[in-house]
Amino acid sequence: MAKDWKLIAKGLDPEVPESQLEKVQATLQALEVQLATLMETLSHDTEPATIFVPTEEHP
Amino acid sequence: MTIQEAAKALRKRTISSVELTRDSLRRIAKLEPTLRTFITITEEAAEARAIQADEELAAGADRGPLHGIPVAVKDVFSTRGIRTTCGSKLFADLVPERDAAVVERLKASGAVMVGKSNMHELAYGITSSNPHFGTVRNPWDLERIPGGSSGGSGSAVAAGLVFMAMGSDTGGSIRIPASFCGTVGLKPTFGRVSRYGVLPLDFSLDHMGPLTRSVRDAALTLDALAGFDSRDDTSNRKPVEPYLPSEATSIQGVRIGLPEGFYFERVAPTVAEAVRRAAVVAERAGAVVVPVRLPDIANLNTIGRVILLCEASATMERYLARREDFGTDVLALLDQGRLIPATDYINAQRIRRVLRQEFQAVWKQVDCLFTPTTPTSAPKIGQTTLKLGTDEEDVRIASTRLVRGINVLGLPALSLPCGFDEQGLPLGLQIIGRSFQEALILRVGAVVEDALDFRQRMPSL
């Protein structure tokens, strides 16, 4: 499902101007498609590479 | 002259730190109007530290090979009492109250900092054409970029202004300027050199390392910088080892992988030839060169870009109301990062884990990899696309294509000069190693460097 980049851009504070969106939209769309392809092989229980690891506290 | 040669001369008393430092400052004064390599020059402090270094050496208090050596530090590292701009208008007047861990360690090793080097704005780009502090130029051809974001550091080392300059590398920002400027650049393993006191661009991709005139100089600098720092949560407790290869070091039996596919596609023929020639040199020195198939590096680059865009925008979001204070290219990237949903960022970090696991298999076959650092020599200032074969490619995407993925994996990587193209511009060889195997890639790099013998070739300025 393609994202509505214009709507997302307008919803931000400060909003991303339309002229800027025109410059970056193609790149965003391409990244979105590439990421979606990679997601197809990802198993449900794969954790992010950066996770919170609590350390022992020494008061 | 290298750090090793200067260090010997200092101990023989044939030269003093004050002489080296004044020579460095004189050369900076002469070339700075052209090269724009510095944001701040610390002349008085440098002179005082050089006097102190000479006094200490005379008294037998030797802090090691960097003692009394003029160096520069990229303006992303906090320096107590000296402004630290990160190449940005936002921080133009920021004077930190603390030193970055790297600066502390350089001071402890007796290095003499002569200034803070210019860089791409916020370390977010590869041209180092800084809209606030000037366009850094490549000493080999003043109409060309030095690479970035550590472009001032690359330019300063290549022009012989300093013996070593510190850089930071989030998607190639040490290795790209090393390749374009004909210097050595070392990106250590993630967690090997502390990031404490460095203005962050990307929390999970930022690495700190030196640019130098020789591989052994990079190694002895890493000796001074490496080690655990409790103030950096990603700092690794793995004990450091000596990194400096001996003069008679050997690479007998070291397995070097020459990747098929990605790394030699869409690369200038002179670059591919120079890297293959370096592999032959390594083979003659006793290494075993084998073809190797790697996991898809394009996938690493995709998730690297998603992570970079999101983390950088998260870091800088609080300043984005001041849109006029950003350069146009950096603002476009920061806006782009804000538009990517959090779910995409998290999924990119999940895929990162999978790709890291896939890459483990490579190290069962080889000890290190030889690849080009950049697909071409330095592009011209203002050039936006590169033509490789029949394809037009964005200069930024092309220049980061062979280095970005290594930041995603956190692996150590070294860039060193491996040839010159038909225009006389330097070309870079990238040696990638296993995590925390800096000593091995430095050993291989030193042997290749000795055999190729490009160290004496300097730009005519």
C-alpha cells in the first residue's frame, strides 16, 4: 500500500514544505519498496539489532 | 614525513616539537585561504603544548609516538574551551566545557592539536562543501571535492598540514575522504573507540578514527585511542591489543577474499584494476587470495539509509524550526528522515540483525576482504551525478555505495591508496575485517602499502 507522503508531510510540526517533498518523495518511495521486499523474509520473532540491555546497578 | 619518522627525529633531537608545530602552522597559514581545511586554528595553545612536549621529552618523560606531533581534530569532537561547531550554524558559538574522550586520549599521548578541521555540515554528507565555513578543496585538484564528511581532515593530511587528523564515519565519512585525498583512513569496529563528547549524527552507526599518511601511523594512533570508556554505552570491554605492525611483518597464509559481483560492478575500470593489482601484491607477499560471494550489500545499503535518515532526524528534530540555519542538502535529508514511519526504522533494525548473522558465514572462508573504497576518484565540486558505464548515478549515492554497509555491520575497515587514475588522482583500496580484528587489517594494509610504495607521492601545492 503506497503511503500518502503529502498527508504525512502536512501532519508534521514544523511541516515539510511541498517544494521539499517534491525533491525527496521519489527516494522515500524507492526505500519503502526496497524495505518491504526485505520484510517478506523476516521471521516474526526477529528482534531489532539495537535492543535495551539492563545493566546491574551499583548504588 | 610520517609520524614514525617525526617521532624518531624528535628523540634524536634533530627536530623539536616547536619546529614541527611552527612548520605546520606556517603551512596552514599559506594554504588555508585556498583549501579551507580548518574551522578554528589553535595557534597559541599549540605553541604552548609543543613547548611542553619538548620539555617533557628532554626530561625523559616519553608519552609515546604521538608525543609532540602536530595533529588536527574534526570539528565534531568537543574540545574544552575551544568552540566546536559540527560544521553547523546552530553550534557556531558552542564552547564545550569538556573534552571528547578522543581529545583526552590525544592530549594524554602528547599530541599537539593545531586546529579543528572543516567538515560537511553536521557530518551529514560527502562533499564537505560547507555553506557556513567554506568549501573544502582537494589538494590533488582544487576543483574537486575532498570527500566527506571528514573532508577537512583528509585535505589537511594530504596537503601535509598535519601528520594525523581525526575523523568520524557514519556511512563512509573517514574512508571516502581517505580515498579521494590519497591518505589512509581507519574506521575501527563499533565500540572500539569511544564516542563520548562527539556531537552525534547517528547513534547506532557513528564510528571514530584517524586519517594519516601511512598505515602504521593509523595503527599507532589507534594504540592511543582504543579502549573501554564507561561514559559511552556502546564502548566495548574487549581488551585492546598492540596494533602497530613491525617493519618485517608477514601476511603469509592470510586469506583475502576478493568479492564477486557488487563491489566490482559500476566501478571505474582504473579503480577495479588498482584493487586487483593490490590483491596480486598481497598474494606475492604470501597471502591467499580467493574469490568470495557476499550477502547482498545493496540490502545493507538500503537499511543503512533508513537507519541513517531516521536517527539523524531524531537527533536534530529540536532544531528544525530554524530551517534557515541549515544548508539545503542537509535540510532535505533531515526532512526525508522525519517522513519515514517509526515502524520502518524498527524493521530496518530487525533486518540489520539478520544481515549481520548472514555475514558471519563470510568469515569462515576468509580473514579479510579487498574492495574498492569508492567507485571513482574525486568528483568535481558541484558535480551532482557520475556516469559509470551507461548509468548516471547521484554522486552521494555512488560515493557511499561501497562503504555504507560496513557501518551497518559495525566491522573495522581501512582505506589506503592503491593507485592513481589517468588524471593523476588517487584511488582507494578498502580492507574489511572481522569485528575487533583491526590488527590484522592494519598488518595486511602495511604490507600492501610497503609493496606499492605510493607514500612519497604528494600533491603539488
